[in-house]
Amino acid sequence: EDKDVLIYFDIKGVYTVLNDSVDVCHEGFTSSREQLKLLLEKGVTIMVCPTCLKVAGKTPEDVMPGVMIANKEKFFNFTEGRIITLDY
């Protein structure tokens, strides 16, 4: 709520942010598509790797509205040159 957040999708993660992605649902949790929509509404920056998108045979037009194609300058300005990862 009080911190800037950037989410970066690469490798197989690109399939999560496509217009035709599967809406993953688990009991007790908001579905993946709804969660992405809520994050975008809160101003969270969501980026997808352009090279990974290309390798997946997809184009920027295949990406959900609001998800940005990663841009090196914007990405590194956000991280101030640091890469911080929390992954599970």
C-alpha cells in the first residue's frame, strides 16, 4: 500500500499477462486475471520482457491492456540500478 512496486514477467511468465491467458484460480484467493487488474488499478507497474514475448511467438498486441513492454530505462530508473527479487 505504501511502497512503489514493479512486477516483471519473463520466460514462461509472459503467458500470464496475455489477452488469452488462463485465469488461474485457487480457493480463497483472487483469480490471476482479477489480481492483475486490481494491481494495475492501484498503479502497480507491470512489465513483460520483450525478448521472452518474442520467443513465445507473441507480440505486444497479445499483451493485456495496462501491461507494459519492458523498457530498460524505465526499469533501471525504478530499481535505481539494483535488482531486488522476492520470488516463490
